[in-house]
Amino acid sequence: MSRPTEIEYQGRTLQGRAMDFHPVKEDWNTYRLEDGTLVKVRVIPSDFVVTEKKNAMGDPLIVVKASTIVACEPKKPEKRNASRSRRK
């Protein structure tokens, strides 16, 4: 159930409603860096506050408090072909 709250946003105090929520789906975003490192990023929200402020389209400004989890897998070294590494 939502509850009235105040939240700081861009140096101002806004009135809003803290909303209860439950995750429907939480996926990882996965990126490959140019050096071959695989980076996985996941955002875990802890609070959603729907404010009285509206954007240019008339939609409410929703402030999300969240933690970010980052996992990295360095590029695996390439295995050398054994037949090439042996010299006769």
C-alpha cells in the first residue's frame, strides 16, 4: 500500500507516494568490452516514489532508489595450438 513521503531530488524536496512493489522479472544486462571482458550489470531497486512533479509529456516523475551489481569475467587466454608450438 502506498504511503506519503518526501524525497530529495536535484536539490529540492518533492512530495510523493512510496509504492510497494514486487519484481516481475529481473535480468542481467550483458556487455562485451573491446578487450574481451564480459561485464554483467543488474539493478536492484529498493524504493519507488511517485512524485507530484510531471514531465513534459504529463507523466509523473518516479524516483527509484537502487543498488547496482556488477560482475566481470576477464577474457580467457587463447589456447595455443599444440602442433604449432612444437618445432621440429
